Amino acid sequence: MKASDLAALPIAAGAALRQRRFFHPSGVLANGTIERLSPPHEGLPVESGNVVGRISKAVGLPGTLPDAAGLAWRMPPAPFAATPWDVLLVSAGFGSSALVPNRMALRAVTSWSEAVYSSLLPLRYEGELWWIRARMTTPVGGSGLSLHAVHQRINGDGLDFDIEQARGNGEFEPMASLRLTEVVPLNQQGEHDVSFDPVRHSAPEVQVWPEWLRNLRATAYRSSREGRDAES
């Protein structure tokens, strides 16, 4: 057994015990759209189109307790691509200077409005490293990280995010706008059918970097799916 498989055993066991995702077990899945704002061929190859997105809590703590907030979305496969493209972000410790170490620091928040979402790890594309971050621009009521309030907002006027990208240590610049407009109901098992995986599901030539962490994440996501007997 490889070291990465051994390290992922607790994740599989935890998912099996909970019969839910080990990571971000509580969330709201929704249909929506993404609109590219960056000029064509500038930065990551995100294109305008339909998406399915998910707003979530990392641990699933109740009430107003601090938790890490998650944002994920799935874009359709690019031309000649074998899989869709999943992007996963989580609230991070961005400071005013937005230094690279802060982009990698997970941060618990007490409200949706204070969360700045980060890819935590850069994406390698055409020989360069790119970061993604996002901010929710729609006010969401309720106390703490209320998923009920998110659900209501999406099915009401929709939920909007500004998506930005940065090359290496450079400044972040607008890349796209993301809008979620229709909540997807749970299946008969009370779960969502979409299992986001940014390692297995990516655009051509786009890879989570560095490789050793990419391999570890791949094993962790696979173990979480296997633990709860989920489809990819």
C-alpha cells in the first residue's frame, strides 16, 4: 500500500461512518452560469457557459460557530476534453497584501460576507502557476453560515460571485462572474449526486500543483467517494 493510500484510510472510514462527504458534508447545490470577463486566451481557460455550483461548510458545524466556507463549481468539458472541469475554493486567510502564504492558509469565518475563497494551491497551465479567488457579492441574511439563507437567496434573486485570477505572485485581476440561480434538490438518499474532484476533473493542460500534493488530494477524494459509495 502506498503512503498516500495509507494516509487516506481515515477519510474513507469517516465518510463511511457519516455516509456523507468527509470534506464539506453540508452544502447547497445549484445550477447557474459563469461569464468570462478576462480577454480570450489571457490566463486560465475558463469559458462562459452553464455550471453546477455548491456552497458548503467544511466541517458542518451548527449555528453561528466559525467554520470554513466552501465554493465549488463544475463547468462542461472543453472541446476534446474527457471530463468536466471542477474548481474548488475555500475561505482563506488573505491579508491586505495578499501574499502567497496567505493564499494557502485555511480560515474559519462566521458569515458568508467575510469569506474570501481561495484555491489554496495554484493551478499549473502552459508552464505558469495561476491562483483563483472569489468573493460573494450578494448579501445573505441569517445568522452565522446559514445554508437555509443561502438556499432561499439562490431561489430568490440568485447568488453572485466575483471570480479573480493571479499569475504567480502577481496581483489578482477579474476573470469571471459566477451566478447561481436554481437550487438542485437532494436525491433519495438525501445527498447530492455531484462529487467534485479538481484532480480528476480538469481542463486540458490544467493541473493542481505541486504534483505530490495533487496525488495526495486525488487519493483523499477517491477515499471519500468510496467511503460513502458515491459516483464521480
